[in-house]
Amino acid sequence: MLIFCLCLLAMFLFWLFGHIIGTILYLSILFVGHLISYWYFYLPLIILISLAIAFGIKSVLAMLVLIILILALALALMIYWPRHHNS
């Protein structure tokens, strides 16, 4: 009877661990697929977080402000230049 109970316990534990490992594997495949599908959102976020860890939040914010200013000036120049400098 003891051997039978131990076999039942082993079967139940293998069934339980199989479901747990299968669920973890399924969720990890789903998560990796989500990351691969939306890389254009997560990659800049990961870069910003790693820059903030490496250089500090204030310097990363200063870099972002400078980048936004440069892009705004470039956009304004692209709009202004062709209208007023036609040859």
C-alpha cells in the first residue's frame, strides 16, 4: 500500500510539475514573441533605461531635451528653407 501511495504521489507531482513547466514555457514564448513584434517600442525604452542607469537621469533628460531641440530646429529649417530660398 505504501508503494502504491508513493507511485500516486510521484504521478501527481510529475503531472503538476509538467503543467507548471509547460505554463512557464508558454508564457516565455508569448513574451518573447511580443518583444519581437513590438521591438520598435521596447528597444528605445531599454536604451533609455540603460542610459539612465549608466549616466544618471538628469544627464539623460538633458540629452533628450537637446535632441528634441535639434530635431525641432531641423524640422523648422526644412519647412522654412524651400519656401524662402527658391532659385
